[in-house]
Amino acid sequence: MNKTELKTITGVLEQGMNRQLLYYLDVCTRCSICKDACHQYVSTGDVLFLPAYRAELIRRVYKKYFTRSGLFLPSLYEARESDDRLLDELYRSTYACTGCRRCMYYCPFSIDTTWVLGVAKAMLIAAGKGAQILTELAGAAVSKGENIDLFKDIMLDLNKETEKELQSLIGDSKATIPIEKEGADILYAALAGVHSILPPSVIFHKAGLNWTLSLFESANYGYFLGDVEKGRIIAKRIVDEAKRLGVKEVVISECGHAYRVMQYLYETWAKEELSFGVTAMVEIIARLIEEGSIEIPSGKERKIVTYHDPCQVGRNAGFYEEPRYVLNQVASNLRELNPSREKNWCCGGGGGLVAQPEFDEFRIKTGERKAEQIKQTRAGLVVSPCENCRLQITALNEKYDMGVKVTGLSDVVANQLIGRDIATSFEAGQTEEPEDED
Ligand code: SF4
Ligand code: SF4
């Protein structure tokens, strides 16, 4: 590493050095409690994935360049040169982290390793070593925001097809999936793909909501990359759309990190107060059932169903009761994973790992504990309201021969509302066009 690169990296560390980071770097007693909390360390035994060690890499650079003792007696104070090997280690340990924060839950000082790794990501990006695929995906999302007129016609055409699917599913040839509807109460930000649009459309239609579909997908690769500016620009596309349409509430699809970005991070990133409410899909479904806007038909599903708490929906956002309340309406045999709720094991797919082929083998290996947990329930259906978790558990299902179907919360509810088996998938081209009633 040359002097300019070194200056860039230490400059980023200096910029990110605030009271919170100093507290995290100072207070760790190296008790190692966090080692048993991290599914990655537990599965690999590799110190690189021990939560405290991940932060230690940053701590050593800090000691080397920002403390007198580290400057003059580096080996005594465990200070470390910011060389290429360190950056490689930092890359693996940082981009491998799923951001599940199970380590933080168990740490006696609540040290937030993911927060420290946010600084590590900024250092890596400054050194030109940000995760490449995440950089490309974030760049594509930013570009879409800048050139939305180029994409709009294609999106509107695709939406007509999805609308026909909806009409067929609910038997109403006049049902619509509105886009750019001014004065709508709700703006729904889906993920890319019909599977993320159809189930909520069924639910919103049955509840008679005044809603509109966002032109922009809720996923935020700027967040996974650790590039705050890109993350802010990507989220701002939805914020601007919500303001333009005058909605009261933005509902985020079943995507844990997308909810986290909009609910907890955007205002700090943008230094702007949101003028609308932010609601997770699990939250609105529970609300609609509770207030009687949708009625789940009787004749509950009797198969064993289990629920995987996505880290960003459960531990990091606190939605434990809402999904269980909904599932208990749908199924009579909901069997908990052990442990679950705040102690639930990460599935291994978060943090953008499912989008990074370089971590494929690692991801499957570190998901073995989750596979075992699910097998122990003997469930035939796993419900989880997060796309990353579903992709990961589906991959684990194949690898570890779990014999389950994996689905979302909206999917089971929408299926119940239209009288289908709750495990039926919502995919494009599965339905026939309805007869015109006129
Ligand atoms: S549990 Fe907390 S204090 Fe203990 S080693 Fe891990 S990060 Fe440090
Ligand atoms: S956030 Fe999760 S994956 Fe990352 S270090 Fe902590 S326990 Fe491990």
C-alpha cells in the first residue's frame, strides 16, 4: 500500500472516529462471549469471523496511527500497520458479516460489531476494495433513479401483466395495481419480481386500501456495500416519490434491511425528517387482521409450520408478536425454532451475502445450524418475511435435504384469502385471464 492509499484509509478512520466508535474500541474486555453467538465463528472456528476480532482489526489500525503508545511501541500495544494483508483480512471479515447482531445481544457491553464494521466498509471503499458486485448493484439502482423515464414504459407494461394475474387470482376483472396514484394513502415499495407484488396486492385489494405501487424496488445495495451516500440516494428515490404522491404511509415489502434503512437510517443519512410513516409488511398484515379489514377464513392449516425470525425484522426491529399473531390465525400447528425470537440464529444469508457468489460456499456452511434447527421442528413449511432469509433457507433446503417449502408471510395470508393451499407460490404466468363480467 502506498502513502496516498494509507492517508486515504486513515483519513476515513479519523472521520468516523466519534464517541460511539471509541467506546466500542475501548470497552471490549475480550471476554469472548460473542464467539459462541456468531454462527460464522461457530461453524468455521476461524478467528477472522470472531466478532471481537473483526473489531480488533480496526482497533489495531487505530492504535498504530492515532495513539502515542501505538506509534512508538506498536508490538507492545498490538498496533498494526495498515498493509495489504490487513485489508484482505478486513475485507473477508467485514463483508462476510450478515449484520445479524446476535453478538451484540450477548455482549455484556452491547458492542455493536456491525457498527464498527460500517467504518471498516468505508475504509475498504476508500481503498478501492469495496465488494464489487454490491458496488455494481448499487450503481445500477442509482442510475435507475436518475433515468426513471427510460424504465417507466417497460415497468408499466410489466405491471399490466401482473394486474391480469391479480384479476385472475381474486376473480375480479376490474382489479388494478395502481402506479403513480396521487392521493393514495399507502405507497408500497416491493422487491423486483412478481412474487413480491402479487401477495400484497391481493391483501390490499381485499382490505379495500387506497394504495399505489412504487416505481422503485425497496432493496438497497448501497446499505450492504456500506456506502452511505449511495444508500441515501437509493432510499431517496422512494422518499421523493412518497412526497410527490402525498401518501401517508410507505409500506416496505418483506425485506428486513430495506425496512431498517427507511425506518432507522434514512433520517440520519439525509438529515431530513420523513413526512410519512414507515410500516413493515408484517406490521400492516397484523393491523389489517386486528381491525377486521381482512378476515382469514376458518379451517386453519394443520400442517406443522415454523417461523424463522429474520434478524432485521426480529432482533433489529422488534417484530416478534405481529408475525406470530398472523401465523396463529392461518395455522393451528405453529412450532417454534429453538432458540427463537431475540436469540434466534441468523440463517447466514443476510448482509447481502446471497448476492455475492464469492461467499456461496461459506454461506451454505455457516447456515448448517439453521438447517438443523428447522429439521428439529419437523415442519413442512418455513415462513419468513425476508427475501434474503428465504433465498438462503431455500438453498439450505437443497444442500441439507430438509424437505421443506419456504415462503413469505404475505404469501400464506394471500393464499388463505383466495382459498388456495397456503404454500402455493406466487409466480408470473401461473394464472389464466378472468372472463370479462360485462
Ligand atoms: S462479548 Fe463484547 S466485550 Fe466480550 S469479547 Fe465480544 S465484543 Fe468484546
Ligand atoms: S453481526 Fe452476526 S455475523 Fe456479524 S459478527 Fe455479529 S454475530 Fe457474527
